[in-house]
Amino acid sequence: MSGAGSDPGSRSRGRPRDPAVEAAILRAAYELFVERGADGASIERIAKRAGVGKLTVYRRWSSKDDLIAQAIEAAVETRNWPANDELAAMPVRELAERMLDQQAEAAASPEFRALVSQVFGSSVSHPSLMETYWRHYIVPRRRATATMLEQAKRDGTIPSDTDVEVLIDMMAGAVTYRVLQPDPPDATEMRRYLRALYHQSGLL
């Protein structure tokens, strides 16, 4: 006797996924990518670290790059950043002071340095990873910084003809250059450097 309810495949497809398993896989994929890069983060290693079988991973993601991209997205989207309405409501100097410690701690962390190194290093061979990092980490911060700089233009703390996009590139490039040096700054030095950078940019 057969019926829709007697098909084992149908029951399997209808079984809800365990969010804890998915979170463990994403966390393992992110950690291995940061440690070993895209080529070193194999499905086998990800499954082993997550404590699941390879088939469990393959059922959820069509490719390793899709999995790592989602893992990066999940990791970077949890990092706090003020909303645009909050940015617009607060004086620029006050906001810059408030964000200074948080940004210095993040930029000086070995994890952030490793993540940036791996994303940049895989940008040609695994372009979807850079696209994910750019869309979910870089773009929100560029928008927030643009809001701050436009407010600074209205306040008269930077020239009214300032090209905001160029200034953001200069600021981001300066931080990336410091972070990827062979002897990167600790949080104290990064705080000093960011304060000087903000001062040169008219935010402090």
C-alpha cells in the first residue's frame, strides 16, 4: 500500500532543519576559512569541526564557496554598527569619539586581520567571497561613514566641496594598510592612529 505519507524521501524532505546544526556548520566554515583560506577549508574539514557528516553539509549548500560566503555573511553581520538615523541625529565629533574604541579593538584583532587577508587573497580565485564581504561588511560601513562626512560638510568641519567617496577610500585604505603590515598595531596604537586619521579627515 502506497501513499504520499509512506514515501521515506518525502518525510526526509519535510523534516525541519536543526538551526543549531546549521549554526555549527557556518561557524566551522568561517573559522577554517580564517585559519586556512578557501582552499584549506574543505567540506571534509568543515564537517569534522562541526561534528556532522559530509552529507549533512551537502544537503544544505550546493558548493563550498556558497557555504563559506554564507559563513562570512553570518559572521560580519553580527558586528554592531550604528543605524543611519542614529548617525544623522548625533553630532559628528561625539559619534566619532563613541565609535573610536570599538573600531580600534576590531581593527587590531588577529581574527579581523586574518579575515581581511584571506578575503583579499581569494578575491580572484573565489570572487563570490569578496562580493559577500563587500556587500555585508564594507557597504554598510561606507554608507555610515558617508552619512557622517556629509554631516561634517554641513557643519563646516570639512570643506563643502569634499568628495566623500574619495575621502572614504583614503580612510579605508589607510586602515587596511596598517592592519596588513607585518607588525600590525595593537588596540592602543590603533586607537591613536584612528584618532589621528579622524582628525586629518575632519571628524575630530
